[in-house]
Amino acid sequence: MHPNSPSPNVLSYKQYTSKRLTEGKSTLNAETVLEFQDLLWSDPDQYTQGWARNSRGVSYVFGADVVKKFCRDMDLDLIARAHQVVQDGYEFFADRRLVTIFSAPKYCGEFDNNAAVMIVSKNLECSFEVLKAMDNPPRVRARLKQPNAPPIDKMKRRKKKPMKSGVGMSGERVK
């Protein structure tokens, strides 16, 4: 592990400047994706210094020191992330250098969390809209007085057109 690494799996992130990332000029390949997976799946932990294995078994946990160094080295003011339930819909970490945003209230029916949306102004000022979890959300069922499609036996059958040659959606070659 390189001592300047933002993740135990990244040998050196100096090659990725904030300008290259924001302008979309970073080369993404399988190796690069693996290097950045820890930036997506790792969780902040107030009791951790540096990096430690995550108890979820996926990736790592990291301390505020990692966030502050990464922001300083990459010239970033704030890192916004998701993939982790937080009680109030959003939660700051590392002296407000990292924010976790979670947009699913009462996640999977197992949590009593609120949801949030981060709003970024033209001046890059961030604010949050918190969506409170409802105790008993109303169940809405769509009921049509009349069907909006004709009965199947009245529908015209379309002829299947052969696929043009080239590459299919799953990457297979079509002749």
C-alpha cells in the first residue's frame, strides 16, 4: 500500500487529479474501477484512524484523517457519498468534509430513517431537503374504470423484424 493512498487498493491516486475526474478525462478500465470501488463502498468510522476492515465484509472503514488528507491532496471541499443508511437522511463527517446522503426513508421497512436530497446552487452552496418517514404511508392502488388497451384478441400482431447485423445489447456479434 502506498502511504498516500486514499484506499488500501489504490497504489497512487496522484495520477487522478480532481480536474481529470470532474472533466471526465480519467481513463476507466477494469483495474481503475477496482481501485475506486473502495471510495464507493467504504464507510466512515469515527473510531478508526486510517483504514480498517469493514465488519460488513465489503471493503473497509476509514477515519477522518483519511478524508481530510484526500480532500487536501485532491483540492476538494466536500465529498458526497451514499450507500449507507443514516438516521436523518444526511450526515457529515470529518469536520464537514464528507457527507453521506441517503434517499430511501424507512429503508427496506427495517429502519426508521428519514431521507434527504442535497441541493447544490450555482455558487456550489449545498443545502438539504429532508423527507420525513411516514408512520403509516397511504397505499394507493390505481383503479381504472375501463381498460385503456383493447382486448388481446383484438390487437394486431406485429411481424418480428430481423435484427440488423452488428453488435447486440449484451455485446454478442449479430450476423
